[in-house]
Amino acid sequence: MTEADVIKEAMSEGEESMVEEMPGACIQQGATSHSFRQTFKTIIQRYKQAMVVVMEPQISGRKADNFIKASGFARSHRVEAIVFSCRIWLLWRDQFDVEITFNHKQFIHLKLQRNNVLISWITTLYASPVPIIRRELWDHLNHLATITNDLWIVGGDFNSIIFQGEKIGGLLRQAFKGPRYTWSRGSLSKRLDRVVCNKAWFLQNPNASVLHLPKVASDHRPVLIRFDQSSRNNKSPKLFRFMATWLTNSRFTDFMKTHWNNEMPYYRVASEFIQQVQHWNKNSFGNIFQRKKVLLVRIGGVQRALER
């Protein structure tokens, strides 16, 4: 059985196991909401992704341009739709070269390279909640499987449980860490979001991992893919960042007057100020990023406990 046959068989099983139409919204409150923007910013700061995919952001045009401009990513590509469903945003850092080879209302197929060296073929998808339309996506994936011999990874919202065993109470192991189910509404939980890859990609990325992150400001939880965790050991020096939170402290103005000397050379006063303000921040606020990290871990733990 070829890889294309495997995909086709898995997709057909998914269609048969569908007991109801899956909801289409991946980001419940939309990219315009304050809570989503804060959650997006926190995830980027915490995990430092090189590429991000946003499903159904519920905004377009100038509002979408403004959001992407403020996201911190230098490059972007969008799949727009006549209505708000099936929108896909692709954001990435400029150290990579991205070639969009297929643009579809349900997926983006691209080649990811660095210095003209292939990293991976990537298909990011947001499947239609309508079964008849979704079958069109399965046909495209089946075709891509027949023509893709290099490294290939597929991820996104499949809007299908695919296998019956992934319902609550079922037993099906997958190569991911974190809570089992990626979508929930009320008492209903399912695993609609997933990552699959071909054999070549699997062999080339033995240290890769898939993480199901805490679900915040959405009815779906973010899915994080790390191609090679060994690269995380090569940490670059930390950059100094001015924290907007400091302005909320009534003592910060006096601190500035005391520790910023305009009569000293800039490089010297800046260097001393950074050391002083980091010490002051720790005493006044503690480690904000560490507190956010702990909070996300606790949220994830609570959500895992609720699934049992």
C-alpha cells in the first residue's frame, strides 16, 4: 500500500466516523479581541516560533494588515475567503525562504528553505466543516502524497476526528505531549487538530516533538511543532526589553530620575541603567515571564485533569 493509499484510507475512515458536523471556528474570539492578542504575544515570547499559522482570524483587510505588522514576523501570506470561514494566515521569520507552491481555500502548500537548502515541504490546512467540501481537501492531500518524495509535514485543523478511538473514553496513542483533545465546547471534547508527516520527514527529524499547549481565548488549543529540539541548546544572548508594565508602578518615575544620568556617555549610562532596572524589576514585579510560564503550565494541568 502506498503512502497516498494510507492517507486516502485514513480520510475515508474519518468521514465514516463523523457523527455530527464539526464547528468551523478555530479562534473563537477572533484576532481583534484583546484577550487573543495578549495570548498570541505570550505564546510567541514563550516559545519563540520561527513560523506561525493562524486559523480563521475573523478579520481581513486593513485590520489584518495591522495585526500582522504588530506580530513581530517579517513575512506573511494569507488565504482569504468570501466569508470569514476558511481563512488561513501564515507568518514567518525572514531568516527562512518560503515558496508558496499551491494556494487553496482549505490549505497552503509550501517549500521551506534556508540558504537554498530544503528544510521541509509543509502543508498547513483548515478543513471545511462541510463533509462534501472537506473531501476535496482529502483528494488534494492524496495527490500531494503521490508527487512528494522529499521531507513533508502536514498540520492544522482537520475538522474530523478521523479515528473513532479519539473520542472521549477511547484509547489511541499519538506522538504528542500535553492534553489529548485539542477542541472543546461545553462538555464535548475532540481531537480535531493534528500533525502528520511522511517517512522521510520522520527519519530526518528524530528529535522533533508536537506539543498541545493550554487552551486560552479559543475553543481550540495551539499546537506547537519543534523540528529538532537539539537546536534549542544554542541560545543567543538575551536582548534588553523595556517593559510597559513598569509604567504602571508609581515609583518608576523616581527610579528613572535617580538612575539615568544625562551627563554621562550614553553607552555607559545605558549599561548601568540596564543592570539597575533589571534588579528593580525583580524586586518590584518578580520574573513576569516565569510567572506566565508557570500559569500556562497550571492551565494545561487543569485541562488535562478535566479530560479524565
